[in-house]
Amino acid sequence: MQGTVAAGAARQGHPRGLYLLFFTEMWERMSYYGMRGLLVLFLTSKVNGGFGWTTGEALSLYGTYTGLVYLTPIVGGFIADRFIGQRKAVVLGGTLMMIGHLVLALPNVTMFYAGLGFLIVGNGFFKPNISTMVGGLYAPGDGRRDSAFTIFYMGINLGAMLGNFICGTLGEKYGWHYGFGSAGVGMFLGLVVFMLMQKKLLGPVGLAPVKPSLEARANGTAEKKGFSKDEIDRIVVIFIIAVFVVAFWTGFEQAGGLMNLYTNEKVDRTMFGWEVPTTWFQNFNSFFIVALAPVFAGLWSWLSIRGKAPSIPVKMGLGLVFLSTGFVFMLGASSQSATMGKAAAHWVILAYLFHTMGELCLSPVGLSMVSKVAPARIVSAMMGVWFLANAAANKLSGVIGAYSEKLGEFDVFLYISLGTGLSGLILLGVAPILKRMMHGTDEEKPPAPQGASTQDGSSVAAA
């Protein structure tokens, strides 16, 4: 599968550095999603060293942890922009995360919280900067960028599949701490690949902080302090769309929380006479990403070439509508489990299918948008701001999921479906206004020739 992805990227003339970032992110996400899939199960388990917490307590900690994981990228992005560059930030973040996973493998409550702390800080350095480097491989206006972020997104989900299979299986079948420890091994592999190949494949991309003078020269203007009116508009657009992204991820992140616990307790997981581990169900999202990402990447490129690509806000509005539709299937599941004791697995699988379609419309497109619309000298910091929406959403996800103890799953899934659907329709309505405020930075041009210059003015070899 990985070779197929690389070959597909090569045919589109993507820089070779995209493959390195793809594989590095794949191993990092293997560690993150492998640990995330185990977290609430471990916290609620009363066997094999689990903490035996209530659903509400576990989902509250889950929301706090995943929220902080997406809050620290603001600081990590700022430090990379101003002081150390994106590449050093990725190495530092990956090292801290590897330590965090290995510390979690120690069966001790104090070490558990210490491990979470390492993961939170490490992700702050890693997450915004590796995403920013993907955008840095392409010249402004390059029509391949949305496609590149979709390919990069396949790496995220290949990693998630590996994490849920490897870490999930080890954790559920052999012991929670074996699962946590294997996540640390995955992060170590990602670091080794990145450090060995970065100089050869990335050139100067992400090597040093982006200084204002570089952006000024690229724009043909004198170096200036502060921001122009157009730049302020572009920054405001990122903040406005981030509000809608909070609604999306609040619903989507139920996958690791409420939907995970619901699947464990109220879904018939028996297939062909064998009970499927709970963590494996989260792989349906990753499987659908890998299967559908080439379709969406090809669709965006095909429409871009013909000048018919929908605007960024339209794509993201559609993502919210797809997510809302997915929760309609969770309503079917909760109705069936309420009357029959267990729900059929196909309800959850169909929910993941529509959630995945929404994710492909929103998440990689959003990453690409920040790399295009944000002023170049603060792009990593703005990527951190973008992840702030994930931070708020993850905390809200835990809070809302915990209400299932009082309201029941049906009502929670209903409110999420209505809220995300309404948010999607509103975003589709204001999309023309937001597009104008981007002042053309979202416009795409025909793919640049191989060896074209990147955002920092350097040349990156294409495959």
C-alpha cells in the first residue's frame, strides 16, 4: 500500500520530500492513535492494571489530554518560526513523544501522568511543523498542494491503522502497558527515518526560521512590521473557519471516546464466529481514508485543472454535512441496542464511512489552507492556532460524551448530528464572503514544473 501511494505521488510530480514527511507522520500517528485507542479502555478497565474509572471520569481525562495535545502546537509553532526552524522542532517533539510513550509503559500512576505530560509537550513541537513543511515543498499557487496534503493524510491514517492493530491488540490481549510501549517503538522508527533522510530529501525546507525579509522579497515589497489589511483579513478567515472546525472535531472525536465505549459495550462485535477487538473498529476510519484519499485527491486535482474546484469553505462545509449524516447511523445503532440489547456492527461502520468522507473534505483541506492563506512569516504559529480548534473540540468532545451517562447515547448522538449539520449549512452560506477575504491566496495555478521553487525560495527535486 505504501509503495502504491508513493508511486501515485510520483506520477503527479510531487517532491520526493513529501514521501519522507508521509512516512515520518505515519509512524508518529501510529504511536498517537495506538495509545489513544487504548486510553479510555484502560482507564475504565478493572483488570490487568486498569484504573477502573467511571465513564464520565475517563472521558473527562480523555478530553483534557487530547485537548492539551492540540493546544501546545501554538507554542511549538511560534518557537519554530522565531528560533529553531521547523525541522529541529520535529526532532525535538518526536523525541519527547517517544519518551512519553515509553514512560506510559511503566505500571505506575505517577508515571502515567508524567507520560501524558511528555506527549502533550512533544506533540506541540511535532504536529504544526511537519504539516507546515508539507506546504513549504510547493510554490505559492501550486495546484498540487491540496492533493499533496491529501496524500500526506493517507500517511496519518496508515499510521492509525498500524497503531490500532499493533498497540490495540497488544493492549487488549496481553496487557495495557505492552500497548503503550509499542507506541513508543513506533515513534522511534519515525524519528530514525526522518533523521537519516531529511538532508537528502528536504533540502533547506524547514531548516531555519522564515524571516520577514524573505516574504518581503518574494512579494516584491519592502520589509515591514505588522500586517497589511489583506494579511489581517486572511488571518481573520483562519480564525472564523476554525470556529466551524471546532464543531466538526467535537463530533468526530467521539470515535476515541463515546463511540469507542459504546462499541465495546453495546455493539455485537462477533464476525465469522470471532469477537473483533474494540480498538479494531476505529480502523474502519483509517481504512476508508486510505481507500478514498486517492479519490478525493484526484477529484480536487481534476477540478483544479478545469478551474471548477469548490472553494475551501465550501469543501469544509460539505465535510460538516457528511459528519452529521454519519451520526444519523449512530442513532440507528442506539435505537437498536436500546430495544435488542446489542446493535449490529454495520451501523457503526457506516457512521465511520460518512465521518471519513467529511474528514477528507475538511482536515487535509484545512491544513493546506493555513499553509496558503497565513502570512509566510507566521505560518507555523498559525498552524498552531489552527490546532487550537482541535484542542477546544477535544475537550468539548469529552464533556459532551460524558453526558451520555445522564442523557443516553441516542440524545447525545442526536444533538451532535443536528449541531454539525446546522454548522455545515451556515458555513456553506458564508463561503463566498470568506473566499473574498482570502484575497486570492487560495487560488490555484497549473502544477509547477519539476524543480520549481518552494515558499522559501529554494528548489526541491521532484520525483
